[in-house]
Amino acid sequence: MDPATAVATSPLVALFAFLGVIVLLLFLIAKWRWHVFLALLVPLLLFGVIPGVQRNNFIAAFETGFGGTLGSIGVVIVLGSIIAEALRHTGAIQTITQTMVSAVGSKRMPLALTLTGFVLGIAIFSDVAYVILYPLVHSAARMMGVTISVMSIGLVGSLQLTHAIVPPTPGPLAAAAIVGADIGTTIIFGGIACLAGSLGSWVWGQYVIGPRIPTMAADEYVADDFLESDAERPGAWASYAPIAVPIVLISAQSVSRLFLPEGHIVRDGLAYIGWPVIALSIGVWLSFRNIRTPEHRKASTNAWVEEALRISAMILVVTGLGGSLSEILRGTPAVDYISGIFAAYGLPAILLPFVIGIIGNMITGSTTVGVITAASLVAPMLGSLGLSPEAAMLAGASGSVIIKYVNSSYFWVCTSLSKLSANDAILGYGGATLVGGIVSFLVVCLLWVVGLV
């Protein structure tokens, strides 16, 4: 740490400010229900008036962190939101669900819905996806004669897991930018961890707790024609392409750097088309090719983009403030002090982002806040902890889904549409995110131990 650019040089002041920011942030959100933007901004501004803080360096770190983070990820978050809007309106979600059911079999509908959630959670906000799919959940539960919890728990868990762990979903994308993780590597190994966690949620729902929750399907929510063919829906390839093609391009860019030398024509080509801005732009184009009606064609030019910008706005400002927090902490001795504690007690470094992700999510109810908070606080410590950016991001993301309960809007969306009591939903849906998050984290730990992340 260079004293000329340090935000604070006193370890005591730095540690006090570090803990104060965390406590005040969580208090403002949990107790006073402030919007996360103000709840992040106010503690940061108060940080700047603490005695011993060098104001000019504080301001420089704030602006550098905010601008640098958004400069690398802002456009990508908006493009991902536009793809989500197009998938939502063009019927691609129904087609993806239908192909999953066909692949797994209608007799394995809970597993089919879990795998559907694993795919859709990459591109679409989890609560939006559940609102679209819940008629199918009730229809399938009635058709198979099983409880609504057996049918829905795996889906609820997998939607939340990919929403938290796998880019280009906005939360993990923002966290990857804050810690400086390679997005392609994060997609590949985050997908592996998330798939294992999703299957853990499915087991919890179908075999452990689901059969013990007696609530059956509600007749008013049943939609038997959900999976029937519809001439206006896009085909399977057209539906998957806006999600799959960007992921393949970004991942291929990362893989090419491992196996091809600098200057190789293929590596140079993938460096551009695998750049997330280009890859997601291709995804937007592919999603707009699914437009079938004049109404959608008209809406796609303005309404879908404006809605995507509205959804992206909160994530963008929170991400920028997370970058500011990370840059400010990087200029204090608190980083060395906290990492020294882990070294002194022999604690696995990967536990730190995991625990911060858990705390952030459980107190605020927001997976996005959890994963961004974990990334912001751990990013300055990566060198001292000996932790790779990818491992830190995936560990924090795994923690940020533990545990969804009554302070989460996603919990209430799923609970109300499934007609479960709050206690049953805590056991079912809260348990699914607990099991899924732990399984995902264990896979991340294994990948970290063997040196893959």
C-alpha cells in the first residue's frame, strides 16, 4: 500500500471503518428497509469523514472504483437484460421447457423442471421465470398426482442458483468484474458447480422434504395447454441460441488462451467475438430473430429496451458502488489485517467470500446484493489470501443463495403462486437453496483444491 495514495494508514481506523460500513449497510436494509443503492452510498460517504481518512485519496478511490467497474461490465448487463426481455415475450421460455420435458420424459417432470430452471436462470430473473412457469408446475403436479412441493422445489432452487452463480446473469457478471475474474472460466466452472447444486435441490424436493408437504395443485392455476405446440413459438434451436451462443463464444475465448499462442489467428478472432459485449450483442440479434408478430416487432424497438434499461439500472449503480467500496478498502490496512487473521488461524481462505455471501443474502434477502457484497469486500484481499478471482467469486455466489426465506421477494413470489404456507415454504424452498448452495460451494472447493479455479 502506497502511503501517497492510501485512503487510511492506521490499522485501527481502517478496521473500524470496514466493520462500520458492513454493520450500517445491513442495518439500513434490514431495519429501515432502505433501497440498496442508498444503503450502500450512505456508509461509503460516512467512511470519508472518519478521522484519519485522507479525503483526496478517498474521493479518487471512489471515482476510480465506480467508473472502472461499470466501464468493464455496464453495457454487458444491459445487453443481458434485453435478451431476457426477448426470451420472455417471444415464447422461447415455453419452447425450452417443452424440450426439457421431452428429453427427460413427462414421468420425470420434477427433474425436467429443475433442468429448465438451470437453463433459464442464466438469462432470466428467477422470479420472472417462476411467474411464467407456475401454471405448468400446477398442471404437472395434478397430472402426476404429487404434491406441489415435489414438483416445484427443484425448479425454485435451480432458478436461484444459476441466477446467483453463472454469468451472464447480472449479479455474478457484476461480481466477476469487481474481483477481476475471467468470465469464460467462471461460466464453465460455475456451470459445473451450479448443475451439481441444482440436482441437490431436486433431490431435496422430490425425495426428502417434498413428499412430506401435503399441499396439492390448485385448480385455478392449472394450464393444460402450456406445452402444446404453438405455431407462433420459436423452435428449439432458435430458443436456446440467444443463451447458448454467447456462453459458447465467451467460454471459447477463455479456452483459446490456454491452448493457443499469442498472435494465433483463431485466438485473435475469438478475443473479439468472445468479448462479452460482442457475444451478448449476437445473443440480442438471435433473440430478436424469434419475433413472430407485428406487436412484438414494434415493442422490440423501444419497449423491450426501455424495460431492460429499467431493470439494469439498480444492478448498475449497486455494481458501481461495490467497485467503489472495493477500491477504497484496497487503500487501507484492513485488507492485510483480515487476511492475516485467516493465515494465523489456518482458516481456508475460500470460506471468507462464502460466509460474506451468506450474511449479505440472509440479512438483505437479495442474492444480487449478497454476491456483489462478497466480491466487493474480498477483492482487495485476494493477493494476501492466495485466492484466485474465480474461486472468490464462485464461493461468494454459492453463499449468496443461502437461505431464501421471508425477507426475500423471490421467496414470496414462489410461495404465493404455489399456495404453500410460509412454514412449509421455508422447509421446501429455503431448504432447496440451503442444500443447493452448500453442494455448489463444495464443488467450488474441490475445483479450487485441484487448481482449476
